[in-house]
Amino acid sequence: MSQAYQKYICVICGYIYDEELGDPESGLPSGTLFADIPDEWECPDCGVTKQDFILLTAPEPEVANVSKTSGFDSVLTLKHVSKDAIVVLGGGMAAWEMISQLRKQDNDQAIIMITHCSGDVYSKPQLSTALNKQKEPNKLIQISAADQAATLGVTLLPYTRVLAIDSDHKRLILPTGGLQYNKLILALGANQKYIPFPGSDTKGIHRINDLEQYRSFREHLDVLDKAHVAILGSGLIGCEFADDLVSAGHDVSLIDLSETPLSHLLPTQLSGKLAEVFESKGVQIFGGTTISEVKSADAKLTVGLANGKTIKADFLISAVGLQPNIDLAKRSGIDTQRGILVDDRMQTSCEDIYAIGDCTEHIDTGGNKVLLPYIKPILKQAKVIAGQIAADDIHYECNTDVVVIKTPSLPLSVCPPPLKDDSGAWKLVESQGESMALAYYRAGQMTGFALSGSFTKKANDWFQQIKLAS
Amino acid sequence: MSAPMSSMDFDSTTSISDKFLIGDALLERVKKIVDEDLAPQVLAIDREGIYPKEVMQKLGAAGAFRRHLPSLTEDGKAHFDEAMRAMAIVSRVCMNTGFTMWCQVTLAWYIEKSPNAEVRNKLLEKVACGEVLGGTALSNPMKHLSGIEPLKITATEVDNGFIINGTLPWVSNLGEDHWFASIAAIDTDPTRKVMFAVDCSSPGFSLRQCAEFIALEGSQTFACHYDNVFIPKECLIADPIPEYLQSIKAGFVFLQIGMGVGVIQACSDYMHEFNQSLSHVNCYLDYQTDELDQDIKDYIAACDVLATEIGDSSDRFFVDILKLRKTISELSLKAGESAMLHGGARSYLHDSVAQRKLREAYFVAMISPSIKHIRKEIDRLGYC
Ligand SMILES: Cc1cc2nc3c(=O)[nH]c(=O)nc-3n(C[C@H](O)[C@H](O)[C@H](O)COP(=O)(O)OP(=O)(O)OC[C@H]3O[C@@H](n4cnc5c(N)ncnc54)[C@H](O)[C@@H]3O)c2cc1C
Ligand SMILES: Cc1cc2nc3c(=O)[nH]c(=O)nc-3n(C[C@H](O)[C@H](O)[C@H](O)COP(=O)(O)OP(=O)(O)OC[C@H]3O[C@@H](n4cnc5c(N)ncnc54)[C@H](O)[C@@H]3O)c2cc1C
């Protein structure tokens, strides 16, 4: 009589008892049914009894998602092409812009992108307006990294952190192995400064400078109907988030050492106007103070201020300033100060290594060292680097530009006067309710301006005037 | 027999930091112990399953088990790079002993990170100096947390402790007088788990030697049977465990790397040796000594950066560590295979270094977290 024999697995060690074969060494002849195994019988590999055996069934089918995790394999296969390749480190706007400029120039050049994030393409400025545009974080992705890499013919190593650069031997050190490069472009971006607040772990405290951090914030925020968000730092990022959150119906407390928001960028009058508008929308402004401690209990934060007040909040966004990511460069012997230092060829202190975007520090036309954490400079910088690599000696000119602040409650456009230019003064040129136009004059010449409300539409005209004057 | 330094020699006039070596002096001492005490026993360990107890004690007395424990270092910092290098020096000659060393330093790491002062006071120094030897049974819980298999141990809460039941198939560096760390789910609430230190001589606990392995036979690897074993509260390492596990994971995985580094360095030694007579044919092989030497140099450079960041308990950092760990598995396998091919028929002899290193390399690739486990975990964490 043919019998459908069954198999049983030891859940402890994975040994399989096959009724058809039995376990002759322990005295179970072939064909011994599991039910007939004596209770004293022991698993030959780990010594448990049949109680720890279960009928073997196939596990839930699962499709392995390993295509992109085989990091070392890809480094291995890349080894032989990479020595001729241009390698771009980073997966943000600077990196992608750089690659499209390189591609325009040469269709066959091997290009490799190595980035610690996914590399998915999104417009970072939209992070601070997404709530009111009712965009889920993932909807901000315009095209996946894999698709963009295919379009541009780039080899992509996502979720891979570059740990060190051996510039003498032109090697990159990754957790997945070493890789040779020919030319290297650092597009490593920046991060919000980390401040360890006394009394707190990091729960409930967010620093938002990329999509992943924003996603994590929204995951927590979106489960609450109305949240109270404390924001430390009323700079550009702090103000944009404050406006977006309050307009979406959340409570916002804005904390800064300055009395009024955006005071480093705006003339006092306009900064005061912004404070008024924010307060009328319900933002509570805690000026002239900072956070002295943060305590968390029951998913709530108690934020203690230096002025003795306390704020009960669900979250704290720490937005005290961007810091270029310089660790990798510094560790690798590339000159850095606040950022990775570049000359007007966008070259770092190491041969064949360029840098672009938020990670860089420049010397402006007035000889000042400046950071330019904006999109527009990236476009120009990418052209310069692509040119340099193609032996076209173009240079980057680092001029002042218009900064647009995305606070729909009071739109703002500012062209800050050159650094160290403090001998002039701001003058109110025009004012209609919330719309104001102020100009900065030095020795009878306009060197900067600040516009709010409907006047921001004329920012370009104002900017032309400054350009003409210089 | 040279008398190993034991806690008996502890002289109250010398401070702990004078007694144990650090930095290059430690690594030189480890090398000396390896050359003089370990090297002569390698075949017996591998083939006859001799457990290198004395070598372990000497390594502990030298200070090789404590460099990653900030509460015991001279500067209050964790020197994972030194822990890795010490293990590599040992593994270059005998990875069985490199592995028992991993069991030991990892047990010490768990205790160091435990919020329970009682268990720290009771065991940390003893494990760190090698007076108490022991291991870690975290493979099953790690695989459980990655969704690979159910947790095999249960705990019933009672006054002053827990009653533990269940079986683990293989746990190493154990013996009657050893300790190890284990995780169990509470029977009434399996979502709650506890981690604790187990004395192998506890009533109801038994070690069973069943399986025979292709290498690592001298690692004292046993099936662990708990039959109503009482664990007192003072032996609790963590309850609850989620945040605690997050804080030990990166160190746990990083510490394994020294095994692979040693294996690869041994393969390189072997290949260089055979190239003296066979370079005219070996040059036709795919993986050459210069490439391997460059790979291991790059790899150590990567380790040195990540070794300084083990305190980072984010998933993001853990993925960097998992990738580093996967790479050492892949490099070990490649190096082992290449060593075999470089030596030709000589590699096929029973006592050849290459075949032993190849067998050891497979262990690097399959001990939890194995290559497949790592890939699954990186996928689970959403970084693939
Ligand atoms: C020499 C040696 C020493 C070791 N030392 C230690 C040590 O010190 N500490 C330690 O913790 N580990 C130790 N291990 C274990 C090791 O880390 C691995 O975890 C172990 O080898 C199993 O891994 P795997 O890759 O085979 O598991 P996988 O291939 O991932 O197998 C998954 C597991 O699922 C189980 N399983 C399958 N189906 C079912 C089911 N239906 N129900 C329940 N279970 C099921 C199987 O039994 C198997 O254990 C040692 C192993 C060896 C060989
Ligand atoms: C909320 C918000 C609003 C903004 N609004 C505006 C605006 O309105 N107008 C404007 O001009 N600008 C705005 N900006 C600034 C602008 O978005 C940035 O200047 C620009 O996105 C910077 O791009 P980047 O590629 O240089 O840097 P990032 O986007 O920071 O990219 C850096 C990349 O480097 C990778 N990386 C870092 N270290 C490593 C490593 N070791 N190994 C591998 N990869 C690494 C990261 O994963 C990342 O992919 C805003 C910024 C924010 C946060």
C-alpha cells in the first residue's frame, strides 16, 4: 500500500524527520510514522523530544528584495570601470544637477553616484510647504533614484555611506569595500545643527533637512488632529515650517534668542511685521530666550525656557542653523572650515576633487567666506565643474542673490547687503499694509533690499537695479 | 605551564588600568600568546575539538576582552578598533579561538550596557578579565526580530525572578562553570521579552553535545536545555528589551568582524607563500594577492571609521554596520577560495591552512547574522 509519508521539523534546530526514511541510527526504521515515535526519542541534532516537532509546511512565499542590497557585489563589478569614472558623492539636488550637466557634455563617460540616502529625486524646498499643499511626503518624490539613474546612464549605489577618501591613491572607502575613482565630486549637503538639550532623550525632537527626516516627522504629526509644535530657531527654515504648520491648523511656539523672527536676514521693521502677522495667525513667539531643558513624559514634551517659562508641546523642531557635512572631507585631509573650501573652479584643496552645493564654502566677490545653501548657486556651480572637467576653464562668481522666503502668510523676498557692509542703513521706500519695500543704502548707493507682500512680485526689477549699480 | 594571571594576582596597590595592557602593547601581547600558546594547539582544536581554555584566560588577563567597555578603559571610551584587531590576530592563526573570544567580549558588552547595576557588579569585571568565561545565545532572538523564526525560550515571572523553559540548539563558549546571556518571551505576554545572564550550573539547566561541526569543534558549542531554571532578578540584563537591544546591536555585529579579518589575512599569508614557487601559474587566477591586500586594507580603513560610532543606536547606522558585516563574509569566502586555488593540491591536504580557513570562512558567512539574514534585515528596515 503506498502511503503519503509526511515530514516533521524540529523547531529548535531545523532537523527534519522524514517518515519515509525514519531515523535508523536511533532505532526508528524507515517508514516509522511520526505518531509512532516513542516519547523518549530525541532529536539527533539538539536533543529535544518529539514535542518540539511540527508538521513541515512551506513558509509563506516571499520574494527576496535583494537587487539593491548586494552592495559588495556591485562594488566588485564596479571595480574595473571605476578607475576611469567620475564619481559623485551624494544624492540630493546638487548631485543630480551635476550629473545632468556631465551627461550633456559626454554621453559615454562612466558616472557613479554613491549616496547615503535613497537618491530619490524630490524638490527639497517643498518640504516646508507640503502641509498646505496637502502633499504626503512620498508624493514629493518626482522620480525614483533608479529611474533617474537609468535615464542619465548612471551607476547608482544608494544607502551607501562613504567613510573615507584616500586621495593619494584615489580610493573611496565604503562599508562594502574600496573603489577607485578618476574624478570625484562631493555633493554631501548639510544638516541641521545638533544641540543636546539637557534632560532629554531625542524622542519627539526633530531636525528636518531631508525627505527622510521630514517623513519621520509627518508620521508622528499626521496621527494627531491638532498638534502643538515648538520650533527652536526663527531663521528661514524655522519660519517656513512655522507658517506651514500654523496654517494647517496646528499650534506653534517659535523660540529664538532674537526678539523677532528672521532678524538676521530682515531689517528690523520687516522682522517686526512678520512677528505681527505670525501672532495674528496664532503663532506664539518666545523671543529673546532659548531652551534650557526638554523633558519627555507620556509622549509629550515639556520645554523649559531660559526665561523661566515652559511650553507643553508634542514635538520640537530644532532649526538653529545648517551645518555643511564636512566630516568626511576633514577626515580625508581636504581643507574645510565651516564648509568644504572650494576655489572659483569649484576645486577643493585636493587634486581631482570638486565640491558643490550645501557642503561648500566660498569666497565671495568681497573676499568674505560664505555658505550658499540655496538652489540657484547649484545650477551655476554644476556648469563650472562640468566645464573644468572638460578642460574648459570657466569660473564661478559668487554674488549676492535674492532669497525668497516661503511664508505665504507674509511672502518675503530679500537681497541681503554684502557681508560686513554695516556702514549703511535701511530705509522704508514704500508701504501698503503688510506689503513693504525697504532698501539698504550705503554711500548713496543701494546694495540690498527687502520686500514683503505684493511687492515681492517686483523682486526681479529691484535686483536689476542693484546689478546695474554695481 | 606558565601561570596565567588570574584575579588572585590582583594587587590592590595597582590600579586596574595598570594591570591590563592597551593599544599596541596589548596587541603585541596577544600576538605573543597566539604564537607561543595557541599556534601549537591549532590542529588539536580544529580536529579533536580541544577547547583553548588557557589561551582564553591569558587573553583575558592581558586585557583583550575589555577594550570596548567604556566603563573599564583608561579614557572612558570604547576602543572597538582594538577589540577587532586583537580578535583578528587570534583568528589569523585559529578562528575557533577568535570565535570563542567573540562570545566572551560580546557577553561582556551586554553586561556593560545593562541598566541593572547588580548584574554589572556581579559579572562585568569577571567576564572582562576572563575569570568567568561565557557566551551569547542571541542568534535565535535576532532571527526572531527579523521575522525568520519564533522565539524558543519562555519565562514565567515569579517573586524575585523568572522561571525559564525551552531549548536552544547551539550556543558556544559554554561549560559547567560558564555563563551566557539569553532572551525569553514572558508566557503571559509574549510581546514582553526579558534578557538575562545564565549560570550554566543552575539547577534544571543542561548542556547537550549532539551535533558535530565541520569546524569550530573546539568552541564548546552545546544545545542548551532549560527545564524550569530559576533566574534571580539580580541576573536580569534588560527588561524591557527593545531600547536596550537597539543599543547593543551595532556592537554585537561589529565585534564579529575581527574573525573575518584574521581569516583573510591568513589567506593572504598563504597565497604569498605559495606564490614564491607558483606565481607563474597562480597569476592566471582571478583573485590575486595585491587585490586581496588592497581589499583588506580598504576594509580595515572602513572599520576604523565605524568603530568610533558604535554608540549610535539609529537604524541608519545599523545598516552601515550590517553592510560592513556582510562584506567581511563575502571577502572571507573569496579569500578562502582563492587560498585553496593558490596552493593547489597542497591545499587539499588534510592539515592545510587553506582548507581550514575556507571552512572557517563559511562560519563567518553563516553565524548570525548570516548573509541571507543581513539582506533580509536591510530590506525589512527599508534600506534596499
Ligand atoms: C558551530 C556553531 C556555533 C554556534 N554558536 C552560537 C552561539 O554561540 N550563539 C548563538 O546564539 N547561536 C550560535 N549558533 C547558531 C548560528 O548563529 C545560526 O543562527 C544557526 O546556525 C542557524 O542559522 P541559519 O542561517 O541556519 O538559520 P536559517 O537558515 O535562517 O533558519 C531559520 C530557522 O528557522 C527554523 N524553522 C524553520 N521552519 C520553522 C518552523 N516552521 N517553526 C519553527 N522554526 C522553524 C529552523 O529551525 C532554523 O533554525 C552556532 C552555530 C554553529 C554552527
Ligand atoms: C525646508 C527647506 C526649504 C528650503 N527652501 C529653499 C528655497 O525656497 N529656495 C532655495 O534656493 N533653497 C531652499 N532650500 C535649500 C535647498 O533645498 C538646498 O540648498 C539644496 O537642496 C541642497 O542640495 P545638496 O544636494 O547640496 O544637499 P543635500 O540635499 O543635503 O544632499 C546631500 C546628499 O549627500 C548625501 N551624503 C551626505 N554624506 C554622505 C556620505 N558620507 N556618503 C554618501 N552620501 C552622503 C546625503 O545622503 C544626500 O543625498 C531649502 C531647504 C530646506 C531644508
